[in-house]
Amino acid sequence: MHSAEDYNILQRRIHSGSKTTNALVGTQAERVIPLAPTHGTSRCSFLKYDGIVLNIALYCPSSRGTAERRHPVEMTKTELEDAFAASPDSPLFANVAKALSCPKEDVHVIEPIRAGNMNLIYLVEVDGKRYVYRHPGPGTDSIIDRKSEALSQQVAGEIGVDSTFIYQHPTDGWKLSHFIEGARALDYHNKKDVQGAMELARRLHTSGADTGATLDLHEDTRKQAALLSPEWRAHFSDFDEMFSIADTLDREVKKRGLNVVLCHNDFYDTNFLITDEGMDLIDWEFSGMSDYASDLAVFICCSDYTYDEAMDVLREYFQRDLTEDELFHCVAYLGVVSFHWLVWALYQETVNAPTPFLQTYYDFTHMFETAAMEMLAAENDN
């Protein structure tokens, strides 16, 4: 059996594109089927993933030769992507055909999209039109609520927040989207881009949709922080103090009351596709019911903004100056969410998948926690 921690470590390694010990460990049992060793060899076995045989030796017996102590051979995500698309039995073809109501023989894989994330993503073509097919990566069933994601995607398509969406299977999690030629990511210092992003946020937050799945980023922070060794927590001398402040701010905003709405929760530059025709918000895997400030905080703490620039973004979202209560709420959330990303970045370091933004998340945590605590102290003085 593999714990949630095993799944997380697995996914961080897959996410980084580095080799991982058998990319299929941790996936739901019905999706991975170990096969008997082939005749004539005692060194390897083959594996089925979603019904297809991957012609790669993934398992080798240990030096003791016992099945219980098999050691997996390292396999890159790139190797898995290539093997999955190469098999004529891959569910990719039948799934695309189902979504487009066409013969599966008309479905052609152009190339994998090496997106650097957990899933298997492919550019496919049918009758001269191009689409993006996403197949859930190994182990993602344990960390992604696919039913909630599918509901969020449906809402996003209906309200015009994600016009790329075609179909997502509510349980299997595979998804088909339109391919947007020439799209670019959001530019944090392009005023029109920021205005468009905040308009999408307002549209999403006022949709009235409820997927029934909640996401509390600070609870996730606590779980991931528990995986950090004392040595990693000591990477920053004031880590424990920042953690304590994040706890304080989280309790304070919850005590004052949350405004829970449907949020994207991964609301930052690379999840926006921008063309001359408009803007789409993609990648809804972490969406769910959260406080509205979650999206604003993720957006800002993944930027390189100054404090004043961050405040400009908040005013753009509200279309006015914030009240004192709104300002404290959002700045406190910025402290809590920045710390969340800091813990995530430290965890990335522990699994040899470092991010260049570790110091940025630390700086934002310090800046926004300090500002929020000063506001809280001023309130108490009055």
C-alpha cells in the first residue's frame, strides 16, 4: 500500500520531468495491472496502464529474488507519454472519437505536449482540426477530485471563462479541448491582461455554481509541512514564526467569515491562454469551493509585484477602493497563500524538483504577513 505522501512524492517527481521509481506506482488498482514475467526471462515484467500493455520493463526482482521486494526500474514521464500514444490499444483514440462522434480511425496523434505537469497531454487531429487530449497521469486519481473538476469545467465553459472546453469524463478524468493556435500566457505587467483576468475572476466568483467540493489551501499547507524534515524547515530561520503567523491569519479570516464561491485555485499566468480574440482560463484540476480571495492571492503571489502593484490588482478586481475589512481579508489571505506556496517550494526541494521561485514565495510571505499583522495590531489598538 502507498500513502498519500507517496503519491505526492511521486507526482512531484513526475512534474519535474526527472526520472522516478516506476511512474505507475500509486495509481488506482483498476488502472494498473501487473502482468506475469515474459517467457524466457526472470528479470522483468510488463504492466498494463488503462488497458494497454507498455512494452517497457518496469519491474525487476530484488537481489533476494522475492516478488514482495521487487525494485522498480526508473522511467521518465517522456517514456510513458511516448509508450501510451504509440499503442493501438490506447484509450486515447476511443475517447477522442467518443467526444467528437467520429470513427476512432480518424483520430491521429500529432505529438505529445511536454507540459511538465502530472498528466499525459497530446496534440491530436481529426478531419484537419486540432485538439488537445489530456489523459490523467499515474497517481493523480489519489490527489485530484475528477468529478469536481468536471463540474467546474462545465461551468467554466457555460459562462465563457474557458471556451476551449469540449468534454471531460466525470470519473475517468480524460478531457478534450480545442487547440488554440498562437495563444500566449498572461503578462503580469500588461494592464489589459490583468483587467481580463480579473474580469474572468469576477465572472467565475459570481456564477452561483457549487461543485460540492471544498478546497482549503491552509489545510493543504499543514499536511505538506508535516512532510518536511526539521532540516528543511530550518532552511529559513523564521519558518516556524511564519507558520505561526499563517495559522493566526487563517483563524482570523475564518472567524470574521468567508465568502465561499467557485474558485480556480491555480489562478496564475501560465493557466491563461490569450489571443487577439480573447482570454481563456484552463487547467481546473484544483478548482473547488473556496473563499474568493484564494484566486486573488494565488494570482499575486505567483507574480513579481511590489506591494503597491498587488493593491492595484485588488482594486481592479473590486472595481473600486477596498473597505478596511476587505483590505485586511485580502492581505491576510495573501500571507496565508504565499506561505502555502513557500511550503510547496520547499517540498519540491526535498524531492529533487527545485523551483526558481522559492525566494519569491518567502519574500511575499514576509511582506504580506507583516502587513496583515500590522493591520490587526492597529485594530486592537483602537
